[in-house]
Amino acid sequence: MGTPDSQVYALFSGKDRPHGDELTVFRVRLVGPDLDASGAVESLSGDHGFAEPFVDRGDGVLTTEAVRLVTWLRQLSSASKPWNGQRSWRSLADELRMQASCSSLGHVALVVSLQHRAWEPPWKASVSLRFALGDLNNVADDLDAWFAH
């Protein structure tokens, strides 16, 4: 994912189900000026993770909403107008995070962050991608097709 003329992108590859169940492991590579980082990401059934901000369950306890990454991107893309604040999605074990903010003109800044898995030495890398609000649906379509194969 990235813009065609950009030297900054996030590349998804190497999808596998190592145990033959719904646990999915795939690789994400972040590339930008002076940056080339990659890491493994764990998810359920392809791209299931958690959307934030936190929501109240009704009993005063805040929780996150389980949602596919492609669904989250489509929800952002279908917004009828720019929104305030940040919206986030994270993978099952929090190795991959996406934070989206939207300008008043409908330009989305999508920060894609990758970090170490719990048993690895600490590290973190991020790239910032820019899209028109409606273009996130195309990104979601591409990812959905990739996760389906």
C-alpha cells in the first residue's frame, strides 16, 4: 500500500497458517527514506484485529472492537465527511498498528507502524502514507483479494 509516485510504502507478503487453524502469520515490510524494516504479524482468519478508540460495553468497562483490517479501511473510506481525531486498528498481538487521521479537505494520513513481537528485542518502525478519503476503499479491495488467496 502506498501512492504510485511515492518512495514510501507498506508491503504485505508471505501469508501462512502454520498450525492449520485460523491463526494467520504474514510479513509486513515498511520502506521509506532511510528505512527498510520488516516483521511478522499474527492475526486470526487473515486480517482480524481490533479497532480503536475504545468503546463502552455499557457497564463502564472500555473495550476494543474486533474487526478485519479491510473492513476498518472500508469504514474509513465510506465516511460521508472528514472526521476529527484519530482512528486506529491493531493486529492480534499488536505487532502492526494503523492510525488514521483526516484533514478538513478529506486527505487521510495513515501511519503504519510495525514493532517487535513479545519475545524479540525491542524495535519499532513507522511510515506515513497519504490518501484521498475515497481511495482507502481501493486499498481495502487490494488487501481483501490478497488475504483471500
